Amino acid sequence: MIDVTVVLLDGAYMSTAVGPLEVFHSAGTLWNVLVGQPQTPRFRVRTASLRNAPVQSPHGVRLSAETTIGQVRSTDLIVVTATGLNLDEQLEANRDLFPWLRRHAAKGAYVAGICSGAAYLAAAGLLDGREATTHWACAAELQRRFPAVQWRPEKFVTEDRRVLCSGGVYASIDLSLYLVEKLCGHDIAVHTAKSLLINMPRAQQTGYALLPLARPHDDDVIRAAEVRIQRDYTQPLDIEALARQTHMSPRNFIRRFKTATGRTPGSYLQGTRIAVAKQMLESGARSVQTVGAAIGYEDAAFFRAVFKRHAGMAPGEYRKNFGAVQMEGTQRQAARTLRSADRAINRAG
């Protein structure tokens, strides 16, 4: 049995606690019940809060933890839930968590931060020099606050020397299944996923992002250049023209653009094109080749390669995942799912 402690924090998104709780509780149990096999629980799961009082989500949901972190003397795995984006307030309110995390990490426990929960791991110093991820919308702020961390916001799940992070709120499911597979094996993870009707862990979150074209900056000259690139995104990039308009040499313009945005002008143009391509694919009405040509890529193979590099998946896969829903196909899939569940329940009964 693997001991898991899920830390409940005030202001937390409760799904980032309940999701992992249900995944870990289901490992070795729910599938077994459905198929008529003896249960073999793999995890012993508890909840802990910083203080002996219920915690409340931003949406009014209240949860009471089984214990406090001070009473947890030993644990194999710690999961830190996600809280809101007001990091200054949250980090200050939960600062007692940091030495506790460091102490258990030093004892060899796995420590996982979900979504913005990665900020607590970073503030505790557990992510310095390590690879980490977080929700794509939090990435720029956490990169600014914690520059010693190797942030990889395109990833859903990262693991670096027993410290793990996940992307957005519902990536808590991906992180939990990843840990089930790591600690209990592939078969247990697949059975857990099937019994809960969820997918195995995803690798990339870039397909879900609104493509943050640039980090925030105060360079008005470069911001004007960004507007021109976005306006003329179907045209080839003319660095010399942009440099003339900003009264700089091409070399100085490229250097200043990258300093302000974190990206070269060429990468910025590609990002703009891919953002538009995502919107077109989401409509579900255009072929991949037509989309590529519409944003300035006549070579369909090159467009597919560029899109996959930015979005983490091929254009066709992106359209399948995020395109307009076809109701008839959805109903057929729902019927198949219900029939499969009925058969499993009949076998179990």
C-alpha cells in the first residue's frame, strides 16, 4: 500500500483534490468490482489541511480534511492542489506548507503540484534546477517569479527527481494516472482509466492554449511591430521593412524584439499563423490543406510539421479533438459506451 496525502488549501479548485482522490482510491478496486475480481487496493489515501478547519473553494464548496499536515509524520506521495491566480496572497497564506514539503521531500516522498499548485513547490525551493510545468496561462508569471526552474508549460505532466507537476486543473487526472502507472504498472493504470471512463495521460497542453504569443512587456515600439505581424500574417516576414519602421537596423530589431517578447520575429509569425489555424480547424469545415494555404503555407507537409511543433499534435488530430461536435456521431458513441458499461455490470452481477 502506497501512502498518499492530498493537501487541501483554502481557495483551492476542489476538483484538483477530488480527482486524484478518486483515481487513487479506484486503482486496484473499481475495475475489479466491475469484472467480478477480488479488490486489491494499491493506495492508502488521506486528506490534510494546514489548519484544523474546513477549506473553501472560490465557488463555495467546502471540504473538511481528515487531519492536518503537522500530524502527518510519514507519507510516500504528496499532492498539492491548485488555487487561484492571486499568487501573492496565496503564497503568503500558505507559507507554513513550504518547510513541511521540504521535510518530506528530503525523506524521499514524491511531491506533486497541480496547475498553479506548482507555485508552492517552487516557493519551497523544490523545483530549482528541475523541469516543471503549470497551466499555460500561469507560465509567464511563474517564469518571472522563479527563474531557477526549467519551466516546460507545453507539457501536461513533468517529473524530475521525484518532483512532479501538471498543467491545468483537469490535468490532475493525467498526473494521477501517470503516478498509478509509474508506481503500480501499466495494466493497473489502464484498468483504472477504463473503469472511470477517462483517457490515459496526455503529453501536451499546447493544443489547449490560446497560444500566448508573447510575454507581457512595456516596449511600445515592439508592440506596434507585433500588431503589424498579426495584421499581415499571411505575407512573408519582411524583417528589413519592420526594422525601417522602428528606425533600427535589422540586427538590433531582432535582438530587441526577442528581448521584449521572448521570441524571434519568425517564431512570432509562426505562432500567429498557428493561432489562426486553430480557430479555422475548430470550425470543422475546412480541409487541412485549405487551412494551411489560408494562413500562408502552400506546402501542406510543411504546415503539418509547423502545426505539430507548436500545438503538440497534427492538424487533423487537433480538429478531431476541438472541432465542431457532430451530434449524430456523439450519440452513437454514447450508446456504445452505455452498452459496454451494461455488459460490464452484468458480468459483475
